[in-house]
Amino acid sequence: MNDPNSADKKFQKELNAGIVSLVLLNVLGRADEPTYGYQIAREIETVRENLPIMKQGAFYPVLRSLENSGLLESTVEPSVSGPPRRYYRITGAGREALERWTTIWQETRNFVDSILKGI
């Protein structure tokens, strides 16, 4: 018999892939200044604490991927309270992607909602 928890985890992981990118771009798109990972995590936690798709450890590979794609840029700065921090800023290409991805998300959400509601 298949483990439903395993199937649930697989579904959640696949669903999360694009959502985390969209959320991170949105948070950085609204930021007034460059932001480091912990600040991003705190911003997201103010909306919903302990949401499985938004674990802080999962942010860093996505941030690097977004940077490698030219959607973010980063700088490393020393910190008085610990190791140096990497600060992220959204680029012009990132703002354009955010706009497109938001539209794609809204269309996808509306489509899935209509199917789930049987409309």
C-alpha cells in the first residue's frame, strides 16, 4: 500500500517550487532597501507562521537560483553581530518577472479553484 504521507510530501514539494520563487520576488519587490535572508523570513512569518512551504532553510537555494537567473542581485556586507550577511535586491528583470508570474499565479489559482469547486 502506498504511503499517503509520502504522496502528500511529494505533492507539496512540487507545488512549492514556483510558489517560493514568487513569494521571495514579491517580498523583495516591496522592500525599500536590500534585505538579507533572516529579514525575508521574518517578513514572511508575519503573514503565516510555520507554513510548511515557507521554511527559512528552503529560501537560500531559491535566492541563489533567482540571482543566477538575473532576477536578483546581492552584495555581502560585514555584520557587527556575526558572520557577513548577503543582502538581496530585486533587479529590473526581476520586477518584470514578478509582474508576469503574478498574472500566471492568479490565472492558475482561478483555474484550479474553478475545477475544485466543480464549475
